[in-house]
Amino acid sequence: MIIIVSGVSGAGKNTIINKLIEKTPNMFFFKSATTRPRRPGETIYDFCTPEEFEEKRKNGEFFEVEESHGYFYATQNSELKKIIDNPQNIYIKDIEVHGNRKLREFFKGKVKAISIFLDVPDEILYQRLIERGESDERAKIRISRGTMERQYLADYDLVIQNYDMEKTVETIIEFINKNK
């Protein structure tokens, strides 16, 4: 099974994913490659320089590539194979809205896929982004992308307003258990 998590920047995707992995047996993170700088303690991506990323792209190592907020993110073919080869496990991945569509289509008929969108109001997003070190200008750019992302809510199996992390985690665990 693959759980695909999308959401506006600052909605808490990585925090929620880490909590879900802690609380769910046989759940593993499906790593993307990225050119984004590593945040302190972050291990959920394969971090690449732009040159390394481009070399991997040229070598056909990526299923899909997206640019978001000035950085590249890619779904790695090796991770897709791992999911198909290990159907007893649950894999979880954060991906933007276009990647969600591509992954759901790829997994159709191969592995059960569930998609979840995390959201919070823009004023809360702004505060979270500033608290994690974004500039005012960068926070506003990220929020403006959220307007576009919200246009794809109908593509998701579950949409959650993430006001309370523990409640969000409980809701997602219940949803996963109902849909195994």
C-alpha cells in the first residue's frame, strides 16, 4: 500500500508523516530526491546537488520531476520498484498535487494507493513558515502556491485541516485501517 500525502507548504506534512511512521507497524518512508537544502535533522529525502540531480535525471533514474519553490523534487524509480516488490508494507510519500495524479495512475492495478491532502488557513500557514525561518517574501510565495494546490482537492481520498497534529495523525491512522 502507498499513502500519498500532499498539502500546502507549512501544513505539517513531514511532521505528520514522521508521527505516522512512529505509530504504524510496517510503514516506511518513500524517499524523493531533491535539490532543496536539508533542514536540521531531516532524513526523508535523498539530497542532491543540482549537478547530481541532473545526472540522475539524464540516467533515467526518475519517474517524474517537479519544480517547487525554486527546487527540484523527483520520484525515484528504485523506490517505485521497492513498493511493488514489498506489498506487505505500507509506504508513505509526500508529493505535490501533479505528482499525486501521476503516482495514482502508475500504481493503479498494482498497489493500493490512498491520497491525503493536508491544509490549514493561510494566516496559520504564514505564521508557521515565518517560525521555521522563511522570509516574509518567501512565505507569501509559498502561500500563493497553496491557492493553486487547493484546486486539486477533489483528487484526494481524504482532506484534513491540520490544526491539531495528534488528532490529524489519529484520523489518518483510522482512515488507513478502514481502507487496507
